[in-house]
Amino acid sequence: MMRLNLSSLAILVFALAVTPALAQQTDAAPPSLAAWPAPTCEKPDSKPLEMKPGNDSGDIAAYNTKVHRFNRMSAEFNACTKAYIDTIHQQIETLRTGTKAKLKAIVDHGNGRIRTVARQVNMAVEAGNQAAAGQKVSVPAIADPDPEFPPAACKPPDEALLKRTSKLNRVSAKAANAYDAQYDAFNACIADYIDKGQAELRKIQADTAARQQAMVDRTNKQIDLLNQLSAQAADGATETARQTAAKLGMVSTEDPATQAVDRDATLPP
């Protein structure tokens, strides 16, 4: 009987999990998050190699053929998986950079609205002060008013009512009463506008903070799912990765907060 020559057995090279930290960034543009593909890398099955051959030379040759095939498929799987994980890492960096830019855009937009609304409120205060001092209300129009909170539309009292009559050289009681009524209505309108303006400023601050948080939460979800895909690709868990890729698409397209965040992030400051 032929003795088993161990040196005649082919060396078995297992499919290795690609360590994410070692993945290198590629120059190719990553696919869209809304349609991120699941990995298609086929991990070879090592079970056929568990049964070692006997001393028969034919069995050894057949076993070596299986080992060579397994090694070739392992090399292909490792290269395919590394390329997939490289793309994921590139996308994560793109996400982080894009999120920073969008967060800045959200803040700039919020600050722009705050400046505009505050200017409108201050002009309303100035108009009220002019009326209180008996001056003609003269406040210049705002060139670019806030689209969601327009300038005050309070009608100032009619100064013509205070004109003295030529006969009595005084303001008639009727005209004075009319002026006082208009003045009170004007002051009430100004006070109401100031209150609403302060409430609008608080709302802008709260909305800006909420939109920032929504952006951060969405990005964190995307990065978490991408990291899951990276681990699943390394494990050859293709079916699980398909489900994860589908979740990533939903987070990137169907989340209402996502649409609002992306819309606000493109608004001018």
C-alpha cells in the first residue's frame, strides 16, 4: 500500500475576512445610497475539503484539485470583498464631508432668517417709538423680507387728523378721538407683531436645532448600515447584506426627515 506523502498535499488557503481598517480608498465614484448594491462576492465552501484523502494517489490528486480550486475562489472572494469594502469606506468619508457641509448650510439658513426677522422686529419697534414721540412714522422698506414672517403691516395714525382748524386754531375733538383710536390700534398691532416676532425667532432656533439633529441621525443610520454591510460582505452573508442594503435605501429616500433635511440644506442663508 502506498504511504501518504504529506508534502504532496496542496496547501489550503482559507478565504479571509477583509479587515475594514486596512481597506484603501479607491478613485471610483461610489454608487447612490438610494440604490446601494449588496455584495456579490461568492465565498467558497470549505466543507468539501474536510474529508482528507487516504493513501491512494488518485484520491490525493482529486483532493489537491479541490484545494487549488478553493484557493483560487478564496483569492477572488478576498479581492472582491476588499473592493466592496473600499467603496463603503469611500462612501462613509463622502457622507461625513457632505453632512458637515449640509449642517453648515442649515445653520447659515437659520442664522440668515434670524437676522432678517430680528431686523423686521427692530424696525417695528422703531416705528412704535416714532409714533410715541409724536413723530411721523417713517421706516424704510426691507429689500429682502423673510418669506415666512413678513414685515409688520401696522397702519400708523393719520397725522393729518392733528392739523389745527383755521377757525378755532385747534384740533377738533372728533379728529383727536379718531387719531387716538388709530394710535391705540397701531400700538396694539406693533406690540402683537413684536410678540409674534420673538416667538418666530425661538421657532427658527428650535427648527434649526431639530433639522441639524435629523441630519446627524440620518447620517449615523447610513454609516451604521454601511458598516453592517462591510462586516456582512467579509462574512459572505449575501442574503443578510441584501436586506441591509434595502434598509439603507429606505433610510436614504423614504424617511420624511431626510427629505426635509436635504431641502433645508439647499436653502440660501
